[in-house]
Amino acid sequence: MMEGEPIKFRILELFNEKEWWLQDIVPVIQKEYNMAGDYGRGVVTYDITELVSAGFLSEEESKIDTEGKFWKDHLIHRYKMTALGKDMYQEIVHRVSK
């Protein structure tokens, strides 16, 4: 539904469906928005960080990426949508569907 809309709208849509680990959601967004490589990974990670800062997502768990699945020896997080995020997502869906 939100494919082709601004990246943050699509990120909220994906989080509305389930919780995500950073290393699992970033490649999905990178593929959909043709943002391959380290730069694209950084942009998507930054967008998710902004959604956390705005209170739309919350950090549920974190761990060090010792296996290098996403960013070796760096902290990775599992996030979920907050009640505020769900409200914002519903407002976005309402506006986009008009």
C-alpha cells in the first residue's frame, strides 16, 4: 500500500505489521527504494532512528552484531511501533487513501 510513498511512511507500514530487527528491515527498504550499498543502509538506519526519536517506534532489545550479519561489532536493535506511531500511521493511511 505504501510502496512508492515516502520511505518513512513505508517503514511505519512495515512496523505496523510486526516488530523488526534493524538488520532485517533495512534490506527490505533498500530493495524497495533501490538504495543498495552502505550509503543506502545508512540512510534507512537514520530514518528509523528519527522515527524512534519522534516516539513512533521504541527500542525493545539490543545486541552486538558479533556475526557481522548487518554491521559487525556494532549495536543493533529490535524495534516495535508505539501507540503514537500507530495513531500517526492511521492518519497517514487516511490521508494517502484520499
